[in-house]
Amino acid sequence: MQNMLRDFGMNLGIAFQLVDDLLDFTSTEDVLGKPAGARPFGSKVSLPLIFLLQREPEMRSAIQTVIAKPVTKASRAPSC
């Protein structure tokens, strides 16, 4: 039973993080209640960026440049 609960919690956390990462790219600040687009260009690489690097390896330099920049209000994705 303990292993089943552990696995459930792990899978739920992964599912939550995947949806959260996707919403950071596709939603607005009004819908999210937090700045949209801020985290994907923060210090951590999210799954959507990993997929982008797999499909477009030539983007690595541009992505590294963006990730290295500090996140400021001006650098966040525009709200639609």
C-alpha cells in the first residue's frame, strides 16, 4: 500500500508539473494568477525546452543566452 501511495504521489506531481510548464508557455497572467512565461526563461530548464532542444538543436545557444539572463518584469512574456 505504501508503494502504491508513493507512486501515485510521484505521478500526480509529474502530471502537475507538466501541465504547469505547458501553461507557462500558453496562458496569460490573468488566467494563471502569476506571471506567464517567467519560469521557462528562469534558471531551470523545463520539459518543453528539452523537447525544443531535441527537435531544434541549433537553438541551444539562443536558449542558453535567454536562460542566463535574469527574469525581470520587462522580459516576461506579454499578456494577451
